[in-house]
Amino acid sequence: MMTREVTIKNSVGLHARPATFFVHRANCYKSSIWVEKDDRSVNAKSLLGVLSLAIVNGMTITLVADGADEKEALDDLEELVETGFNE
């Protein structure tokens, strides 16, 4: 299991469009992936789960991955967040 903290940099956070990109990317991996914010943890492969966290610009979240491709999954998701979801 690996964890990684990332800070949301795009101006509107994880609203519907970037959350869709995030979930789609997470679903490309076999590993189980979660997003943690405060005391909540949701499946990163669930759009409703990710949206329910109400993640906004400047927030730091923790990504957790467990499985055969966990490092690749976290590297890819971190890159997506760092690039501001191409917005």
C-alpha cells in the first residue's frame, strides 16, 4: 500500500469535469484507490464518492493505492492533479 499527498491547484477544485477526468484515470488501474480528506475516505473510482468530498482549490488530499500497479496509479493521478486537470 502506498499513500501520496497532493494539493489541488486548479481554480475550481474537483467539480464535475475534473472529477470525471480523475475517476476515469483511476479506473485505468487494477489497484484499489481511495481519496482521503479530513476523516473521510472514498473510492477514487466512484464519481459520486469523489464529488461528495467537496474538494476545492488549495486543499490537500491523500491518495491511497493498494495493488500491483499502485505506484503507477499514484504517479499518474498526482501528475493529473499537478497539471490542473488540463483546465
